[in-house]
Amino acid sequence: MLITTSFSGGTRGFAAEGEANVAVCLLPGTELAFDQDVKFDQSWIWKKTTNFRVARFRKIDPYNPHRHHDALELPDGNVILVTLLSSGQRATVLQLPVTHQPEHTTPTAEGQSNRNTPASAL
């Protein structure tokens, strides 16, 4: 179980429940389910509640060094910075992103049979 928390320095992010001082890094594409509708700070005073309990973690504006990059994409396409999430929300990882592994080539039966045959015999 993950929980949204405020870290020293003023940023917010995900931590393992019971270890609020240890940040949990997520891979882009990780799907999360929240216990309640996702809540975030719309301004210093106002909080906003979405109508969604699921979101996909993603990175935004990777080439802009002057902003936070961790965000959640909601099913309606809206994006919320993780640092704006209200603290204390509980989330479960539903699915990790698919990563593409390099294909390993395996010799075919034909290729194996020719492996020990002299080239002059082929």
C-alpha cells in the first residue's frame, strides 16, 4: 500500500505505508487505484476532489528543469502533478507498465544442422 505524503523540502509524493520518510519511485505507465476519489490542492487554500479512483503515473515536461515531472493522468485525460496531491491518500499498484525486452534469437533446427557441416558441403 502506498500513501501520499509530504517530504522535507516541501514536495509531495508516494511512500510505503508505515515508512513515510522513504519515497517510492514509480515507473511511467504504472496504474494506481486509490481508496477514495483522488484529491489535490487547486490553490493554497482550496482542495479539489476528482470523480476518479484510478490513475496512471507518468512523467511530464522532461526537458523543463524548472518544474516537477511526476504526474497522474486521470481517465478523462486530465493531468495532476503528484506534488499537488493531498497528503494521506492511500493507493494500491494495480499494474506495472509493460517493458519491452530485447528478443533473444534462438537457432532454428535448420541452422543447428548446418552449424557443424563444412561450408564446402553446403
